[in-house]
Amino acid sequence: MRFLFLQAGFGILRNMLKNRKFLVSWSFFRADATGTSAIEFAMLAPVFILLLLGMVAYGIYFGASHSVQQIAADAARTAIAGLNQTERQALVTNFIAHDVSGYPFVDPNKLTVNAQDSVADGSQFIVSVTYDARNLPIWNLFRTLPLPGTTIQRQSTIRVGGI
């Protein structure tokens, strides 16, 4: 039975090869390259767009992470003017309330700040900043890929009391 199907298939193929019209049209398609650029673009454009969106999303995340680090460092520099822990904490709170809105990619309402003297070394003052970054666009683009945490935590330490 299988042999009959193969024989019939070869017969159809033999008839197609004898027909010159079929050969001409097939060779015409092989030689014609007018649509290759459109097909290549259709295949590669989604990959390039995905890469571009990934770079933008991660860039925004890294920008927010850098801003949080800068907020911690600037708050610690502001706190150095205080004479004791209570005054330094008040200076940090005032800095966060009035100056954080100018940092890119950071919503001041989602910041949590902890400012205190170091437990290990009393001559150092530590400012810890935690940012809830759930509203950044990186988590809306790639739900199946491994992504960084939605909470950005940074801290800065500064020496108290001069040199």
C-alpha cells in the first residue's frame, strides 16, 4: 500500500517537472528578492523593540536606585550639622520633606528613612533609606523574567564630630 502512494507521488512529481511552466514560476520566485527586507524586518523588529524596552525599563530602575543612594548620602551630609542624635534626625526629616521631590524617578511619599547613631561606633551616624519601587515600569514589561526586588534599600554613613 505504501509503495502505491510513493509511486503515485513520484508520478505527480515527474509530471510537474515535465511541465516547463511550473519550473519557470518556481525559478522566478527563487530569483525574486523584493520582499526579503520586509520579512527580515518582521522577524527582527519584535526582538529589537523588546531589547529597547528592556534597556529603558532597567535604566529607569537603575536611575531610581541611584537617586535613593544620593538621597541617603545627601541626608547624611545634612545631618552632620546636628549636635546630637535628636537634632540630626530632625535635620534629616526636614531634608526629606523639602528636598527629595527634585530627585528623578523617586516618589517622596514612598520613601522610608531611618536616621540614627551607629550602634557599633558612636562617632558615626547612619541614614538608611528604603523606597517602594513597585510603580516603576520594569515590572509591567517582563512578568516572567527574573527581576530585581521591588524595594530599594540604601544607606549612608557619615562621621560625627569632625576629623
